[in-house]
Amino acid sequence: MNQPKVSRIALLNVPTILGITIWVSTAAIAGEPTRRDNTQQPSSIAQTPLNLEIPVPDAALETEELNPSATPETPVPSLELDARENQGMEQITNVSQLRDVSPGDWAYEALRSLVERYGCIAGYPDGTFRGNRAMTRYEFAAGLNACLQQIERLIGNVPDNIEGLPTLRRLIEEFEAELATLGARVDNLEGRVAFLEDNQFSTTTKLSGEVIFGLADAFGDEVGDDVNTVFHDRVRLNFLTSFTGKDMLQTRLQAGNAALLLARNGVTFDDGSQFTQEGRFTYDGDNGNDVIIDILRYRFPLGDKATVQIVANNGLHHYYVDTVNPFLEGLAGGSNAISRFAERNPIYRIGPFGAGAAIALKPSDNLRVDLGYISNTASNPGEDNGLFNGNYSGIAQIVYGSRFKIGLTYVHAYDDGSFNDGDGARRFLLGGTGTAFANLNPAQLANATNLSADTLSTPVVSNSYGIEASLKFSPSFLVNGWVGKTDARLIGLGDADIWNFALGLVFPDLGKEGNLAAIVAGAEPTLRGLDVPGGTNNFNRDFAYHIEGFYKYQVSDNLSITPGIIWLTSPNQNSDNSDAVIGTVRTTFTF
């Protein structure tokens, strides 16, 4: 490039421009958000960009799934690939070459001087400057070094009698060693970056993972002899791929062997009931440590105020909606609540895993609308199956607020009973939470009515309604709660009335940053009414109360240990059954 013409005015402006450069760079390093504004100074400018991304999960992706009700203070892996990983910067000769810089920007004159007079500002190959983007210390050092070197070249071509020149030369000499060190570090960094680029796994895909080790046991008069102490595990690997920097393709591999302590071990309570879904851990689901593709989904923006998500495998509604349960919602991960029930209102899990699509609309910062549809027979071309003819579940939800949030949720679902656990029991109506009766388990209902299990194995259509709320009193204390009601119709047979509710007290950063303590109390899904002609309507009885407490201790950025306890006071919604107590110690590794 041609050497800029030197003038007395230009040299006299060097200290001022250099000061502006350092000030702007320091503000960028501090992470101060700025925006273009013709009237305001940068120190008073701030904006919060629209964020419809639905919080990931494991390692806080679910940490893993980017659900918006997950802990806002928990770091979530960015899905926007850093431009520095695959793009270089090019020298420019005129500020007009930067298409995202306009004369109305508060720092326009400073940029124009640095570019046109001194030639020490570079832009990206796409013709942008990205002035609102935070910079690294390396970038700051490289930019400062380039400017000082250019100034030194300019000084070498002018007489010594120009005002201020001796001072500038003295400063350059005094900082010569530091500049040399910075240059060496930048050269070393460039070499390391080149090595990483040549040996990287992928230019578009990032890997995050979570490993859970759990030690658990259950106690109680009916439980103690039937349940032994167990040590189980669950591993998740998430491959997060972005093609534009704003979209995300998630492929998750999973393997585990976490036992369902009270659901499948033959526990029989005093009233003869079995197979309760109460007290299940967030990560349980015995599959013999076989590796499976657990999640496959793609999310992309649609304009500035909408995000579309396509789910190809194992989709559930809580993967893409705000469950209004911050800090407790962990998307089946190992860093938040310890039970499925404490994670969220169970109606979000209605409908077996499947495929479908969802859209999130955010017309304002405090208002969000979600619509979603999932079919668990989407891939089956057989009769009465497919995407629109088989089992399905649809959700519509509106959430309003910020520090105080409230959500109104509606879920409509149909289950023909063809999906089951292999023992003839209905696939869980409420996603593996609640009592056997609330899940309309035919075998268990038959024990409490004068109807046969075959008669009760009828398709079910349901309408569920939820109210969820969260109030953040301070950064270290908030209250979450919800109420859920499901009206279920056993087609051709009768109606069922199912309720659940909970209140949670949450204490983030208790004792140390990253720690989390919580107490959750409520009633898991409970069958409160059953109107079945010819049957015995005796389900207007006790709620299945659930009391949970845990304390997550963050040992390091990648390791946490969580002791917890779950107390079930009326197992299978019968206070005559002896209480069941589940204790666990969960160890979670994230990377």
C-alpha cells in the first residue's frame, strides 16, 4: 500500500488518536455493549440483542439444550462460530470500505483517522469492521503494535524540530522491549492458530459432553428389602454444528444404565399397587449402556423475531419452550434438579418421544410465544401412523415477564396405547412422572377397579393446562412454582382428572459461585377422579406428595457433586402406604 502523506497536523494528532485507540480497545475488552447512536456517548449505550436460542445443554448445554428457563447465569456454549476461527483480516485504505461503519457512529472520526491517515486498522474479508464485538487481548496487542509501527515509520521521515516529536520518540524507545515481547507473542499465537487450523476436528462443529456418576438407594417399610444400593452412569456427547453462525444442528449420542428405583424393581406397596413413576432421577432410563442417537434437531432464525426448530428424533416440548423454572430446569442433565418432577411442570413431557417442529416468536423482550408439534409415529408409514395420523402432542404457550415471569400453557395429545414398556403397560402419559394411576396404567388400574386391563387399554386423548411462575427476589434467591391439570378421556370408556403442583425455593451461588441449593415441595401427577361406567370410582384420594432437597457443590468449572434426598409421603397416592425416601449423591463432569 502507498505510504500516507505526512503533515504537521497529523503528527500533532497522534497522541490523541492513539489515546482513543487504547480507550476504545479497553472498553471492548471490558465487554461493554455498545450500539450506533447519533446522540448518546458510548458509556451510556447498551442494548440486549434478541435471543431466541433455546438453551443446550450437558456441560450446561443442557447445559445442553439451550432451554431459555435454564440458569441464565450458567455459561451456555455459543452456537455462533467465532469469525476469527475461519476468517482473516485485511488492510483497508478508506473507512468507506467498512460497510457497517457510517458517519453517524460515535467513533467514526477516530476510525477514519486511523484508517486514512495512519493505515493501522484492518477489516474483515466481508467488508465489515464489527465495532460492537468484544476483542481479545491478543487482538488489542496486535492492533496497538501495528499503529505504533506505522507511527514510527512516519516519524522517521520528518524533521526533528516538529513539536512533540522528541516525546513520541522517547516513548517508543521506552516501550520498545514491551512491543518486541508483544510481537513475539503474536507471532507465537499465529503459529499456534495455524497448527490448530491444520489439525482441528471441524471448522463448523463443536463438541460438548457430560458424564454423570450416581450413587443411590431407596428406603421405607415396603421399599427397603426390594431395592439395593446402586451405582449408575449416564454419558452424553453433543456435536453442535453451525453453518451460518446463527443456526445450530445438534446431534447427541447417549449411553447410560441409570435404574428406575421404584418403577421397575417389583416394589409392592401396602395397597398392592406397583410401578409408580414417582421420584425418578432426571437422567434415569435403563438402556444397558448402549450408545444411541438420542437427539437430532436443527434450529435456525426466521427473521429477527422468530426461531424455527425441526426435531427428527426423541423430541419433547421442553426442548424448545421456556418452562419458567430457572436454575431447576436442567433438560435431563446433571447440574440442576435431581428429579424429573422438580425440573418442570410434568405436562411439558406429555406424549412419547417423537419428531416434529416448533416455532418461537418474540415480539418484545418480555413476551414470548411458542407453538410446537411432535408425533411419535412420524417415521412409521403404516396404517393410522405417520406424521399426522398416529400418536401426537401439540403445545401452545405464552410467557411474559423478566424478573417476574408467568407462563400459560396448553397441551393437546393423543396416545393409542401402542407404545408401551414391553410389559403391556401404557407408555407414560405424563413423561415418566407421577403415580401409576395418573399415567393410566391399565394393569394398575385393573387392581383398583372391577374392569380388566384389556378393557382399560384404550386410546387416550388429553387436554392439559398449566400455569407457571418465577419471581427473582435477588441474584441469590428466587421462587418458582406451577399448577398443572390434565383432562384425559379413555376413548369409549370414560374420563380421568389428573392434577399436579409444586413450589420451589432456589438459592444460587450459596456458599460459592456456581453452587446451587433448592427445596421443592408439591404433588406429582395424581389421578383425582375416574368416571368409568361399570368401574369403581375410588380415586378421589390422597395426593402423591413429593419433597426434594439438594445442594450442588461446584468443585471446579468442570466438576460438581450433588447430594440430594427425595421424600414421598403418599406413594401411589395412598397415605396408608409407608413413606419412601430416596437418597443420592450425583457427580457430574462437563467438558
